[in-house]
Amino acid sequence: MFRFTLSILLCVFLAVPVYGDNSKLTAEEKTQVNDCIRRGLDWLAAQQSRSGRWSANGGQYPTAMTALAVIALTSEGSTTLQGKYAMQIRRGVDFLLAQSRANGLIGSQSDQRYTYGHGYAMMALAQVLGEEEDIERREEIVSTLTRAVQFTAFAQTKAGGWGYVSAKDGNDFDEGSTTITQVQGLRACRNAGIPVPSGTIERAIAYIHKCRAADGGIVYSSQSGPPGRPAITAAAIACLYNAGEYDDKNVPPMLEFCQKNLEDISGSAMGFWHYAHFYYSQVKYRQGGETWDKYYKEIALKLVKDASPSGAWTQGYVGGVYTTANNLIILQLENGSLPIFQR
């Protein structure tokens, strides 16, 4: 399931983008979507600073934004070695490696939400590891990820989740969205061959179960009550799928909750539309078939319509880099370029 596919190998050796089949789109719609992706990738690549980082509004969250940008660019098929965006990916990876601290954190503890950046960085570095041919650089990535996994295990709360910062720094506070980021990061590391304590993931899955409300939605925190949050619920399902929990008895009511709140893609998702569909698209893609085809056509055409002439999406308070990277990952899921998102 997580081995490199033929499309990835073709990307490596031919250094050309491989776009998804998009079989439900007309020829004209395919052209519109692919042009939208190219403009978005070019815009995103141009936002990288000389230091190799990307940032949110006001220069915030450089680790998280750099990791998301790297994931979006590698989704096109480029690697640190080959492809149109190889230089940007390589510089982004260099920046992430430079953020690794002695305690294993990837990022800065002065960032009040450093857990997000740490989780996304684990995902990004795990995705490029398989393509890295330089032995010393590969060893550096492995060392960084090994210590990052250890930090994540240390940062887990007693309830089994994670907060915006480690349990120690945050008085054992936990919340759903950062928990999902850590679990996906851990799963990406495990897929890449990095040892991950099974107990850490098991406690996280138990945490998700504990946070499910009667309506099927996942609540904000184990310390809060209903209502369930559509965005966090979609993220939780994607997280369970990543962990191989396809038959989890909690998934059907969670799916039903998401269908009620997210199936109409024109909805607001309680103000977190792009975050919600970043994960809901992963759920739909894993389901495949007509379910995915119908959803992809709807969301792809909406994103084409919402994109600015520059190629960016600027909706949302975090900033254009965040929104653009998220949307590009959604649009490129069909490429099958990254192990963490493969069926």
C-alpha cells in the first residue's frame, strides 16, 4: 500500500508532472484544473524566502508553512533531486532540518503553536526520505525524524492527545486538530521506516474515540463537551484511515456527521472550510470510486473558481501560503505521489 507506485518512478526518472486521471471532468475542465494547479505551484514556489522557508501572515508559523509547501510541491512529482520544483523542495527541506532541536522538536518553542509545525514537518521529511540518495543527508533526515518521534511521544498528554505545545509546556491541555497532526506525522514516519512506539498511536486512537460526541462528531478537546466539530471530525477519520483503522466502529457515525456538515461544499464548516476539506478530501480519496469522483469534480471546480489570477488562494486568516498549499494538496491527491495519502 505504501510502496512507491509506477507514477512516482516515472516522475523521478522523467522529471515531469503526473496529473490524476480526473475521469469525471470534461476535457475543458481538466485543462482548467491542471492550469490552476500549475499557476498555484508557481505562485507558491515564488513565495519562498532566501532562507528556504515559507511563512504565514506576519511571518508566523515558518515551520508549519514550510512543511505544507514542501508537501504541496512534492505532490506534483518533483523531488529534492529532480523536477521543476526540486530547488525549492531541497531548500525547504534544508530549512526544516535546521529547525531540529536537541530535544527532538522541529521548530521553535517560542512559537505558541509549535506542535502543528512539528507534526507537518515530520510528514514532509518522511515523504522526501525515500528519494534521498545522498547517504549523509539521508542519515540526517533519519536522525531528525527519530528524535522528532521521541519528542512527540514525550509531548503526549495523559488523555492520549496533544495540545498546541507539549503536555509539559501546556499543563496537559489537549485538543483535536493538533492531535491529528501528530498522528499523521507519526504514521508518515512509520511508513518511512522510522521506529514509532505502538503505544503512542494506540493512546491517540483511544483519545479520538473518547472525544466522539453522541451526534458522531469529534469535540474540540477531551476536556470539553459537544457540539462536535466538522473539521476535526474529518481530520479524525483521515487519521484513523492513516492508522489502518478502516473497520473502526466509530468511523460510520463520524462519517455520517461529516456528510451532514461537509457534503455541501459551499458550507462554511464553522469557519474552517479549507482545514476541513484538506482532511475530508483525504477521506473521500481513500473511499475511492464514485464517491471520490463526484466529490473531486465538485471541489476541483470550486477551487478553480476561487483561485486568484496570480494562482493563489487568499481566503482565511492564516494567509495565502497556508490556503494555497492546502488546496494544491487536495487537487493533486489523484497523482498518488506521496505514500501518506495513497490508498
